[in-house]
Amino acid sequence: MVWCDKNENVLQWGSEEIVIPYISPVDRRVHRYFPDFYVKAKTRDDLIKKYIVEVKPEKQCMAPKRPKRQTKNYITEVKTFGVNQAKWKAAVEYCKDRNMEFMILTEKHLKV
């Protein structure tokens, strides 16, 4: 991430370095979630904050709309949404225990 490298307020960052266990709603087993980024940065208030950042298409952040007929695509979208929700819930708890913040960025946040 060039932005992190060039931003003087970013003190430290890494890609997929943190592992968070979560229980998948699909198979009820423990899986490992590797969030996209870890960022340690100085805020505008000169505070040092740590973030776990996930980058996802906005479509995967919203529950899929139920079609008139249940299609394979719809079932896949429901599973993906459920797994993402389980991952993000685990990430929020992980961050809460470590005085960090979890954030999800979509294409709307990344447009320049």
C-alpha cells in the first residue's frame, strides 16, 4: 500500500499479519480470518491508534436481497454474507480486547 508508505501519520502497517479465529455459520467449525491490514497511525489529535482494516466490495457488506426464486448465486451470497458477519464479529471482539479499532472499507471509501 503506497498510501501507507507515503503517509507520515502511518507509523506501522502490515498486510494479512494478524490471525483471528472465528466460527463459521456454514459448517460450525473454527476457521482462521486474516484481515487485510493492520495500521498503527497518529490521529489528528496526536493520539496513536491501532486499526484492523478489511477491504470488501460494498455488496458483500449488505445482506443479499431475496429473489423470487432461490438461485445458486443467492445461496452463495447468503453464505458469503454470513461468513463475513462471523469474521467481523470476531474482529470487533479481538480489537476490543486489545484497544484497537476494526473498520471495513469499500470501494466508496477508496475512490480518489
